[in-house]
Amino acid sequence: MEKGVFHFTGVGGFGMSALAQTRAMAGLPATGSDRDFDAGRNRETRAALEKLGIRIFPQDGSGVKGAAKVVASTAVESSTPDLARAAELGVPVIHRSELLAEHVNSSRAVAVAGTSGKSTVAAMIFEILTHAGLSPSIITGGALLSLKEKGLLGNAFAGPSGPLVIEADESDGTVARYRPALGVLLNITRDHKEVAELRGIFSAFAANCGEFLACADDPEAAAIRPAAGFFGRSAGDPVFSDPVPGLFESRFRLGGVEFSVPAPGDYNIDNAVAAAAACSRLGVDLKTCASALARFKGVARRFNVMGRAGGVTVIDDFAHNPAKIAAVLSALRLRKGGRVLALFQPHGFTPARLMRRELPGVLSASLSPGDEIFFPDIYYAGGTVARDISSADLAADAAAAGLKARHLPDRGRIAAEVAAAARPGDIVIVMGARDPGLPALARDILAEVSGRAGG
């Protein structure tokens, strides 16, 4: 890796912070800036980066002077002062995906791709490889709770010699730049892009993988590279059987070995099967895979139980597209009694437009009579995106589909309004992506419920 200073603009984002940490953990100089930091938000991330020796500048261009390269993501507009200053000084600007591709293409890498489940499967693979003594590294979009316990942000770790596990994000199409030793494709559904466009992106990704595994249960994924290896319920090696999904623990057998994973629902069974199949290809025996996954601590904002008060359980989850929402709400149907009060904050105006047609049907199929769905305003991180759709539109669509739906435009009142609707036996689930304030909102709801219950 180059030894000059790399300046990461928008370093507070999960993808960017992971790369900055990886560089710092390798003993190389890194600086960063982020408009959330300038506004006093996302302080935990800033503190963790600074603890690793990453110097944080205001996002006013001052951090660019002296940098060998500036790293930016698609979310950073060309008008950002850092990029304007880089152009003025002639400092090369590279995309986040280019730097990630350098890491992947110079390592024995395992790249996990697909529109749902990437962070969890990448985390499971990392934990299995760690348990097997292979000293892996990871660069991912979700914080591993086992790494957070070590005082890290959780989305990056530099092992001394083992494979590199990455979450290969399709949102900007650059996944096709990666040339991993092993590629794993979980599924293909509409999220950041339409399925037709995703077919081309994932086909290019598959062609660049040394080995390639696809989920046999997802028709789109299975059709990408028909001669590849498969994993899943309907076909694959090792053979799957005996699924028993639960709300907080799920079991199955793979290759005759019994697995028990402390995670909910069928979708986490599928995630564990993908991880074990990948690690099996890397030479890890299935009993070791099962032992590792029995200790799996999970990923932040993936069905995290924030607490219980007054008979109400509050859960925080990253679900942000129709497939993810359907998966997590299907797991909640495994409960006995009580209602679901689901709060969903769309993670941008473009994603809201893409999912609008599909979302009411998913919610209608996933929620029961008496359940409620709340829509805070769409998360807006800044920029010039067209703001021509609102959460009021989504709430109206859901109500038209027969759901009990409400738009909650006042962020300061959300916790109180949701808590007021909750009754003993209910589960409140907060869903959404990008907004770092959603876990705090879930905690606020729990506090409001506790206060109403008398402690």
C-alpha cells in the first residue's frame, strides 16, 4: 500500500470508516472529514477513528493539503469543499470502491455479494475463520458486536495473515471491479437498482471470481453463473435439512452436522448456511463452523433487542428494503401473542421512490390485523437529490392497503407517540438505514415505555 497520507472525505460513513481504519491498523497515515462530525453528530465514530490515530479535519478543504490521495464515495458531491480543494491542488481523487478493490485484488479475499444479508454473512464468515485460527481481516458495512467489545467500531479488522472478508456492495455498480478468490452471491432483489441492471452487475462480479458460490434458492442468483457451486435448501453441497426457525435461536443441519445459531428466523438460517458453505470451500470443517456460529454475537442493528419494559420488547434493525423488511417481520410472526408496532424510516428519496410500489404489499403480507406501521420523515443526509416523495405518501399507500399506518413528522415526538400506542405483549421494531440516530430513537422509545410503566 502507498505510504503517503490518504484523506477520507465522508469518513463517518460505514464504508469509508472501514477503509480508513484498515489503513490506520496497517500503520499507514490517514485523515478524514465528515459533515456529520462538523454538526456534532456521530461522535462515537469520530472518537473511535481518532483513537486509531486518524486525524479529523473540518469538511472545508483544510484536510486535503499534504494528502497523497483523497478518497470519496458516491454519496460525496463534487461540490464538497474537500473535492473542490483537491481539484485546485491537483491531488488525485479515488473512489472508495477503487481502494477497496486494491485490497481485494491483492489479498486472498472472500467477497459476499447480494442485495440482502451481506453484512451478517460476512460477519459469520469472519467469526468462523477466526474460530478456526486463520487470522482473517474484514471490511464490511455492519459493526460486528465481537469487535465492538474490543473497543473498535466493528466494521473493520486487520488480521496478520489470513483471508480478507469483504461485503461487496452493489449500490454504485463497482462490485464488478473486485477479483476475489471466492465470491458468494446471496440473492438479487430490487434495492438501489432495478433487477435487470443488477443482473449485469452481478454477472460481471461472478466472472471475476476465482471460485463462485450462489444461492440455489434464489432464481436470479442461481442463474448468474450456472456452472458454479451452489448452497441452500433446494440444492447444494453440503446438504441442508431439518430447519427449525425461532425468534431468538434457530437450528438446522448441514452435511449431517447440527447447527444452532443465536439469531432469529429463516433468513438467518439461510445466512448461516451461506457462511458455512463458503468456509467449507476454504477448508474449514463443518463442526468448526457449527461451533463458531453457536457463539455468534451478531451485527449491530441486526435484530438487536434494546430491552424490555412494561411487557413491551423494543428491537432495532437495519431492514431498509422490501426483502429485508419482509424477512425480519416474518421472524416476528414466530412470537406468541402481542402485536407488532413497526417503525420504518426510509433511507433516502431515491430508495423510497424505488420501493414505493412494492412496499404496501410486503407490509400487508407481513403484518397482522391490529399491528401498526409508523413512518418518520425520510432520512436526508444532504445533497441535491430530488425530494419529490415523502413518508406521508408511504403512510397513505400503506393505509390504502388496509394497514393501520401513521406518518410521524415530528422527530422529537416519535418516541412518545409510539410508546403511547404500545401495550404489554407488544414488540416495537425500529427499522431503517443510514441514519446513525436510529439506535438512540429505539432507546428513547424503550425509556418512554419504561416511564409509562412506572419504571
